[in-house]
Amino acid sequence: MKKMLKPLISVMAIGAFSLSINVENNVFANDITNTCEYDSVAKINPDFSMMNCLLTETALHYDVPPEIVKAIAEGESGGWRHFDKNGEVIVTADNGIGIMQITNQAGYDEDRLKNDIVYNIQAGVEILARMFDRKDLPRINDGDRDVLENWYFAVMAYNGTKPVNSPIVQATGERNTSAYQEKIFRIIENFGLIDLAELPFSRENFQYESSSSENIKFVTLNYDFDAPFTKSKHQFNTNQQVKVTANNVKIRPRPTTSTSTIKGTLSESEIVTITGPFEYDEGATNKNHFVWYPVKTSNGTVGYVASSYLDYSTSTVPTPTPTITFKDVPTNHWAKEEIYYLAEKDIIKGVSVDNFGIGQGLTRWQAVLLINRAQNVSLANRPDPGFKDVPKDHKYYDAIAASVDEGLFMGYSASTFEPDKILTRSEMAAVLQRIYNFPAPSSSHPFTDIKDQWFADSVARLYAAGITSGATATTFNPKSTIKREEFAVFLARAIEKSYRLK
């Protein structure tokens, strides 16, 4: 792996923070050592399973996502190394020390940084946590510490807020893929098997002179991005139900990739139950940044699944406490998170002030309203679609005309729209594919009731993208009608998947 830049954080860069940055006393270090059962051997790097434990447990202690810490350690040391092949501590020309490459930091014992791996990790995580709390760095969305993307600027600051790390190349307006934090986020994706959202910055957000040694001026200090972000995969609780994020995910008898034996496979969006705390890979030579969770499936199969393939909900952002509540949506309802996800975005509304309409069919005109809101469609100055059943005095004439003009919806015929007709599963598939344009599948679907119908390609693409599944293992039931909560789930999945494909 190409050598990463070392942290350039100095006492001056810390600014308003205390100049006396002291790692906690030995009690914490002893706790980590005991938790990981680490028996320090001088001049020898711990095996990968042990290093995973040391990095993870330290990160959790400081309320930092372990994925971030493990990626920084990977990038800084070139592979979770504290000592080189000769048994000497890694110290670079600019005095970057050890696995976390601590550079010129006041308040830390340099000898311990060199000779105590746990102390070195602790120092790096403490510095990173302080970067997240800096008031002079931009804040992303609500600043939830568990969301990986929210650490973007803290990771940048760990290396330095110099022009070389600008998210955008000022001269071209293109993404700066060479920036330190961009490299760290790619490590998270490659070693943690996690897809992160690309943050849509623009050159106007940053001011700097490319040849200057001065820090970047952050023009924008608060970002509100409307994208499904990624919560750390190290925070699942026993008895928590989680969703699978990919197809053909393996359930293993032991927490390791060292054996090819499996107990079964899981499909995307399948629900499994966490049955205990996570475990580290049993293989000492397996450098996996993820951890393993014991799970139980709906059919009773038990085994271990890599944390990378588990998620809290359809939205990768934890569902906020809703400011909108519906009396008819139970707290344990299977579609609750998707309903409130869309409600908070003002995409979906209830059939009354306090009722969502659970169990009610979704009419075509209701689907039009949802899709228009999701796509921010303007209703102004649209041509008359010419439907006899949607005259200009129809309550939703403007919305239907705009949707048809945008090519989102089509009529039942040249002269009818059937606004009060309940949407079918085949229509749902066609509409969502028309809007989000999911790629062609690489494998066939299992549905025996989908042949060469007009909606067949849409169903195949949505199935491959994980947006929809069958009514049974081998049937799709294209003529079945859609309930309001079902469409909420399909739409929420489509919105999330479309962000991932951008």
C-alpha cells in the first residue's frame, strides 16, 4: 500500500484546546489490555486479530467509530504495524511515531509512544476525538458521532487542514481523491466492506492558495446533506433486529473467514436478530476491519455474520425520534422506520392528522404525490395531459399533469389516468425503475409469474437492486395491489439505493 501522509497536527493547530493533552492513566490501558487479553511482547507487532481488538476497544472508549480508527491506523502505518521488520519502532523523518504516527504532540511521553502500542493507539484516538470537537471545523448534519461520514473533517484535521487536503481541487472543481481524508474513507470501504456516501462539496465551500502553507479557510461551517449516511457497525445490541445489506451474505459457524464452511446465506433486506456481543476474527492472519456478530434468522439458523453486511434500518442513518407520530403505526411495526423516514422528509403524509393509513391501498394519485415530493417536481406551467378522468378542476390535476410531463407516470390509455385505482406491484416496479434507473441485473430473478410482460425488466432490475422481493420465493404477484406502508418501504429503499449508485 502506498504510504499515507503523517499527522501534521501541532500544538498551534489545536488552537483553543488545552496545550496539556494527556492520555488517561494506566487504569484504562490496563482495561484494554485485559479485555483483549494482550500480552505485550517487546519489538513484535500483535497479530491482526489482536490489533483489531486494541484499535476497536480504544475507539469505543472515546466514542469514536472503530471503522475510522482502524482505517487511520491502516493508512498511517501501512498495515497495522508499530514495529518494522527489524523490530524497530516505525519513526518517520518528520518524527511520526508508531502505528498512529503521532507527530510533535505536546503532553505525550515520547518513549511510551515508541514502546507502548496501547499508549500510542490511545494517543491517536484521543487526538482524533479532539479534532471532532473543534469549533473551527465544519460540522456535517446533526454531528452524530456514530455516523462515519460526520467524521470527514476530523479525519482531515488529523493530518492537517492544508490545501493539499482540500476536498475539492480549486483549479478544476473536481474531487481531490489525493486528499488524506479521501484516502482514509477509501480504506474504510476496502477493508471494512462499507459503502460510504460521497459528500457533495463545491469549490465555493473552501478558500485557499494552492501553493500556500496557510490552512484552508472553511467558508461553510455547517452542512445539511440529504443523503443516507452510514452508522458504525459496532453498536448493535443483543436481541436487536437488523437488516442484511447485500445478497448471498454467508452465515458462518465460527467468527472467521479462515474456513469455507457456511451454514447458509442471507438475502438483501432480510431481517436477522443479534444474539450476543460482537467477536473478533479467530484467524490471527486475517486483517479484516469488520467484526462478527452472532445472529439468528427467521427460520432458526444461528451463526456469525460480518458486521459490514448488517444495518440498523433501510436508511443507513438511524431513524430520529419522529416529530410526526401516527397512532396507527405500532412501535414494533415492520415498516415504521421507512414511514417516519419519509414523513420527516415531508414526502409521505398521513390520511389524517394522526393516522398514517396502515393497511389501506395506495391510489395512483397518492403515488403521484409521493413521487413528486421525492423528486422535488415543480407543478407550475405543465401541459394538459388530456385525461378525461382528470379534468382541470380535479383536486390533483396539477400534480398528475406535472408527473406525466416529467415522464414519471403514464396513463392507462391516451385519455384515462385512473387516479383512484389502487397501484399494483407491477406499476410500482415500473414507476420506481422509470425514476431511479437501476442497472441491468447480472443474474436472473426467481419469479415464474414474470415472463415477457411490459414490466418484466423493471421487476428484474428492482429485484437485483434489493428494492423488492417476491410475494413468495418464486412468485412476484404483479397484479396484487400495494398498501401504503409497502410503498413507503419500496420508495425508501429506492431513494437509499439511488444515492449509493451516484
